[in-house]
Amino acid sequence: MQTFDLRTHLKKHTSRQSNRIDRLFGRAAEESVLINSYYASLTLNHNSPASLVLIRGGSGLGKTKLAETLSAYAIEDDGFFIRGKFDQSSYGAASLPYSGINNALSEYCSFLKKREGDRDKVVKALKKEFQKNEVSVLCEAIQSLREILDDDREEASSYHSEYADDPTSTNNRFHILSYLVKKFIRVITSMGDPIVFLLDDMQWSDASSIDLVRILACGANNPFLFVFTYRPVASNHPFLQLITSLEEQNNCNVVEVSLNCLRSDDVHEMVSSIFGEYVGRDIRPLSDFMFRITNGNPLLVRQQIISLLDNGLISFENESLSWDMSRIEKSDTVSMSLISMFYHKVNTLPEATKMVLMICACIGCKIDYKVLGVLVREICHDNQVLNNVEAEAASLGKNASLLAIQDGLFIESHDGIGVSFFHDSVQSAAYSLLETEEGAQFHLKLGRILKSQLTPLSQYLFTVANQLARGCELVQENERMEIVHILLRAGHESKAAADCRGAHYFYEKAISLLCSQDWVHQYRLCCDSYLNGSEVAIWAGADQDAVKWLEIVHWRTRGSVMDQLRTSWIKFNLLVTIRQHEAAVNLGIKDLRSLAGVKIKETNVKTQTLFAMTRVRRTMRNENESTLLEYPHLANERMNATLRYLNLVALVCAGLQSRVFPLVCLKIMQMNMKYGISPSMPTAIGWYGVILLHAGFPLSEAAKYGQIALRLQNAQRCTETKAQVAALCYGIIHTVAHGLPDSTKLYEGYICGLQSGDIRHAMLCAHYLGSLPFHFGKNLAGVAITLETYTRSMIDYNTKGLLGINKVYEQVVAKLTGCTSSPHDRVRLKEISITCSKVPFHREHGITMQTLMAYILDDYFQAWKASAELRDIPRQRSLMLFVASFFHGMTALALLAQTKETRNMQLNKAIASCRKTLKKGCEESPINFGHYKHLLEAEYATLHKKFNAAEQNFSSAIEHASNSGVTHIHALAWERFGYYYLMRDDRDMAYEKLRMSHKLYNKWGKISTFVNHTSHVDQHKSYFSSLKGARLKCQLMERKFKGLLL
């Protein structure tokens, strides 16, 4: 009895079965860092990104145990401590999508069930934020959330099947999931309760889970603390790359804790604490021995003590412990590694218990009692394990695991429905009992038992499919198709959850079981398997598999146009993914011509476009949204697929600024009006308006079709294309025709883009939300906040091109508002320009902003150098064309005045071109471009000493800028007017004009106009205090601008 009590006492100190957290030895400094990080997450601004703690260390060093010390602190603060673990057995294979994250959120839901008040509050907030179909999509991926969210599975199925054959839908689905997960995590963090989110063994996390962790970390705010434990890995491991990205781009506060082996004194303290009152002699020799053989590994020390007790090398005599050091040192039971120790321990167990452990090791780090019971009933025949063959599977599984639980190899789950391995070393030791050559056969055996015994299969689908996949090469002919169906079902479920890598694994295994005869008897199944597999392979990074499978489908689907069309569509997507855009466009045009009869030829594109434009303009002349809605809806499946493919080709052409782009858009419009209206029609009309704008047609005509596109979009109520239509009509057409658009409309497009997974156009709307207020002279402080908000969104969704441009705007705004160390630093955007050099839209914005900034900072040579690069970019009529022309012309005029080379051909040619562009823009939209045109004309007249014309144009520029509300151009016009009077030696008038400029620059948010160097601040104060000061300042300015305006 005494010996039993001693074992119980020792095991309390050597396992995690008890609810309390055992004392840590030698970890005081690390524990302090962890606790400080927790309290820092409580005290930091709740709008700041969540904090991250990384705990790095080898196996058995107590990473998880250290992290669990925060549990008591979180619960004491009415918070949550939730934990998920990644399984080594599924690393490189596939399991339940996002298994580690699912486990953690399952614990969160369990905690909420115990706290009715908190649960009601969270559920109410989630219902307010989430629509019904959004709940379904979220629960498809993170199934544990069904415990707190009302999930309609039929809604999810219909949502996914709506565009099931769309190759872009797979990637869109992950973007949709990203948006929903971010929304979910922000809802639960807004409750104000601290949450500690522990993810264990990140070295085994799959790529899809790492992507989801990125979203969680980007979406969460304080008080939310992520704790990641991991073993040493290579620097290029995806997890470490994720952390670097979060630290650099998202400004997450990252704290690193590195665990090393314990020192000799720490081991001595640990052994003394474990033995406690039972020690009747000097324990130092034993602790030194333990330190020597374990190298200070705390888990190995604890397990070694139990091993010595089990082998009789430590005994209990006269109410104290005794041992013989000579016997211990000679013993062959002493192990120097965790796996060898647990392997030795497992081998001493009864055969039936060893079989139970081996079964569990094959299933994973966790197993339900029901699953274990089903397998034990079929495999084990030991009466001691079975006890009652007729018992329910769950009871049978629980009974079978009792001995392993008593020996500390298993830990029962909190909800009591299953067990998990005490440590992954136990799982490794148990799995090593299975001979390598017998592994596939044993997994297949487990899979066969589970598929025949478990009902409903959907609840255990991934457990069954994983076992069958691991033994698929040994499948018999009579069961082959049944197993193919199970693997395909697991692939579909993974695809629906946006787990492309998991889906690829299951599709790959299913395809490996198909043979040539199946194409004859099971054509539909084979074709869909290969095409779905190819689709997910693209997004999983398995391009070679996609190419191989698409080639097979190409030769097998010669008689089916729809299947050939879908095959071509997926090939097109593959080429776009690997950045072969021109090849993709050529493939799309060629296959659409041969398969769908879309007549687009690569030769005489200009002639084809002119003919198509003439026909479309004639047809559309009397059309509006009402007459267009009277057209029938397109019901033909083949034509619908053709138009969706054409729309995809048009998007890629637009990015390339391909010469066939207008022709493709016109074809989409013609086909819609011929066969029926489809969701692609509003987009095509929007592009048509942009084409008219760029081609120089009347601005009113382009604006008309922009309005038609918007109204048709609203009438159709199709959210799939809403972001694209908003970006085209509000971001491009409206800005040229009417000025600054209503930000709420662009924001609606942004949100719809996120909800539908159209991240490209959602981020384009976000870009316009930040950049357009800048160009229309809105307050820089508000612009800075908007830019920061949407820059963070671009970082979250990894849209690098627009992110680079947004950062250009942020840099310019920071310099204008004086937020940088020196506002006179030359703008350095070369790196960003190089990054975006292949995208004309990005380069145009970057170079225009560089020109603008350099001009405002009086660096005319840098401004000219930057603006000269615009000549290499295809220019189209847009807001940026007129902004760039204005600052390009102003720079050329300043250089002419400064260098006094009034006959410089290059500068004069640039000025003439800019004047012509702005004159045409002013004629079509005076409220938008009148201030640019008149201010440039005023500077031109000043240079040529036409003073009456100069004063008239300065006054007109000021009036136009005031009416249009473009504050910075209004201020610039007053400033240039003031310098004009300086040149005319009318200092009083100069003072009045410059004072107005100063007021307007302050209103805009720019640092003082009069100060170009911070050392002159005192002189500016005197400038405003007296006329004498004003004259002094005028003299200083006159010297500075000597030769500029004379």
C-alpha cells in the first residue's frame, strides 16, 4: 500500500494529468518574460496588433508546461486559455483541415458553454456581424465553431456549388475565409476578455494552417496573446517566415523565449522536490547522476525517476526512499533519450495494451473513445482489454486505454470523450512498434474497419480517409471504387474549407487508384477528379501535378466541349499563377475561338476593334439600364462558361494593357446582348466606359456608361462583380468626369470584394479610398489615417503591388505633414518603382507621386528626372494623367526659369504637351482640371513676361481651386501668386498672397509654407508679427528664388 502511495505521489509530479500546474525549475527568467508579455497585452492599446510569444526548445524541455503557466493568470482575469496542437503523424499527409486551430477554438467553445453570460454575449455579437451564408462558410473550415454558431449545411453547399466549376473560386474561397476569420477574431477580441491562444508544435504545422494563423494574427487585437511553441527548425521554415512577415509588415510585438537544458543545481532542486518528505539521505549523488544521463532534460529526469521506481532501483524502506547508486549506474534500463525510454516502457506493457497504443499512434495524437472502441473490438482479442465485447464502442475504448492512462502514457481529454498521448515521444515510441513494411497494410486495415463500422461517416470522414490514403497502394479491386469515393469526398470537404494542400493530398491518392477503364465506365467521376485535382494543385503549389493531370484530361475529353472549356480555363489559371500572362491570354483567345466560336484574331486587332466599337456604339446609343434589364437572362450553360472565361481573359489583358483588351470587352458586351444578360455585363459596360475615356471620346459618353454599369449592377444584385464595377466607375470614370466620388460607394465595393473573395478589386477600391482624397486636397491627417487602415488590409491579404503604391502615398503624406526626421530629404522611391516596374498602373502612380513630392520640396531636377520616366509608360486618360501633366509642366517651367535656357527644346516640348493635355481636360471637365490648367498657364505667362495674362490666370486658378475644394492646389496657386508679386517687387501684395497660402496649407495639414528649413522657425514668427518682419522674409525669399521667376 505504501509503495502504491509513493508511485501516486511521484506521478503527480511527473505528468500533466492534474489540473494544477506543477512548479517549474530553472525557468524563473523565462516565466517572468512570459508573464510580462501577458500583462503587456492587457495594457497596450486595444486597437494595436496582438502580441506574439515564441517559445523555442528541444523535445522535453518544458515548452508547453511553461506556456501553460499563463492559464491561471488568464482565468483569474475572467479570460480564456485555449490550446491547439499540431500532430506529427499528419505532417506531410492530411487530416482535418486546420486541425490545431480547430482544437483550440473547440476549447474556446467549451469554455463559453460553462459561462452562460459570456456565451450569450459572444453569440449575440456574432449573429449581428455574420450573415447566414457566412456562418456556413466559416463552419465548413473551422468545424468546432458549430458549437456556438447556427450552421445551415445546405446553405454552405449551395454557396459553394454556385460557382463550383470556376477555377478562380478555389482561391476566392480562401480569401472569403480570410475575411470571415478576421471578422470572427475581431468580434471575440472586442469582448474585452483576455485570450491566450497557445499553438503547440508549430514545426509540424501544415502550410494551410500557417496561412490561417497569419489571418488570425493579422485580425486579432489586444488583449489577445498568441503563444507558439516549436522545436529548432531551419531558417526557411514557413513558420519562421510567417513570424518575420508579421513582425516587419504588421508591426506585431514579438517576444522570443529560448529554453535550454537545466543546470545541475536545477536538476538537484527538481529531484529534491519530487521526493519531498520521503528523502532520508543525501540526494546529491542521485541528482548528479540524473543530470549526467539526461543532460538536464526535465521531462527525461521525471520519467527516469519513474523508470527506476518501476524497475525496483528505488525502493521505499522505513518510510523513506533508498537506492543503490552502483546498481543504478550498472542498470540497462537507464535511457539517454525520451523515445528510447518510452519505447522500453511501452515494450514492458501487455501485448493488448501495446496494440492499443499502436492503434492510437496510427490515428494521431488524439483519438475518440468511440473510434478506439471500434478498432479494439475488431483487432484485439484479449479478454482483459475487451472486458465486455457487447459494450458500446465508447465504453470499450475507455476501458482499453485505462492501463495506459494509469502508466502516464495517455491523458484523458477535458470533455472525457477521448485520450491524447502524454507526449509526442510516446506516440513515436508506440508507432515504432509497427514494422515499416507493415505500415501501409495496417493503416489500410484500420481504414477498412472504420469505414464499415462508423456511422455517420461524415463525422469521422478525415480519420477514415487518412487511414485509407496511407494504404491506398494495397487496395483490392473489389473495394477500389468505394475507397475512391471516400477519398474524393475528403478532397471536396478540404476544398470547401479552402485547405488546398489537404485537398490535393486526397485527390492525388484518389487519382492514383483510377485506371484507364474507369474513363470508359466512370467518365464523369474521372474527369471531375482530374479537373478538381488540377485546380487545387495550382493553389497548393503542385504545378507539375496540375500539368500532368490536365494533359490527361485534354486527351480524354475530345468529345465534350464543356469539359475542354473547363480544362482550358484551368490551364489559363495555371499560366497566370506562374506569371506567364501573355501565354495565358494567347491560350484563352485560341481556345475560346476553337471551342466556343468567339472570333478574336491575333492579327489586325486594331481593325477588328474599330469595327466592333462602331457596332457596339450604334447598339448602345439608345440603351439604358431599363432597356438592358428587359433582355432575357442568359440560361445557356456553355455560353455562361464562355462569358466567365472571357471576363477572366479581359482582367489579365487589362493588367498587361494588351492591345486585344478593348476587343475582348466589346465581345463580352455583344455576346450578352445577343444571348442574354449575364453577371459579366455590368463589368463589361464599366470597362466600355473606361475604354471610351482612354480613347478620347466625349467625357459625357464615358460617364453615361459608368452610371449604366452601376445601376445595372445594383439591379442584378450580384455581389460577385460589385467590387470590380465600383473600382471602374467610381475609381476611374467618376474621378475624371465629376471629381471626388462618394467614399461610401467605394467602401461598399471594398466590403463586397472581401465577402466574395475578389481581393484584387477590393484592394483597388481600398487604394482609391486612400489616394483620391489626397489628390482632391482633403486634410492630410485624415488621409494618413485612411492610408494606414487600408495599407494594413493590403498587408493582410498580401497584395504587394498596390501595397507598394500605398506606401508611396504614406511616405509623401508623412513628409508633407513633417512626420519624418527631415522634410527636405529627397524622396527615394526607386526601390518601389523597380518592384512595380512591370505594372504600368503602379509605375504611373509611383512616379507621379515622386514628381509631386520633389516639386513641392523645390527639388526640380529630381522632379524632372522622375517625370521623364513617364514617357516610357503607356499613358491613358485618367486622373493621374492630368496630375502628372500638371507637375511635369510646372517642373519644366521652373527649370527654364532657373537655368534661363528659354530655348531649351526638350523643356519647351514638354511644356507644350502638358498645356495641350490640361487644356483638353479643362474643356471637358472644368471643375476637375480648371485649376491645373489656369495655374500652368499663369506660370507660362509669367515666364514670358505676359503679366496681365499671368494675373488673370492666377485669379482663375484660385477661383477654380476654391470652387472644387482642392485645398493643396488652392494653396499652391496663392503661393505662386505671392512669388509673382515678389518678382514684381510688390512686397505688400506678396505678403497678403503668401499669408493666404499659409492658411490654406495649414488647413490641408502641410507643414508651414514659409519654412523650408526648421532652423528658420523664429524668422517666420517675426514674419507674421510685423510688416518689417514680412519685408525681411520677402528679401530672404527673393534671394532664394533669384533667377527662378526672372
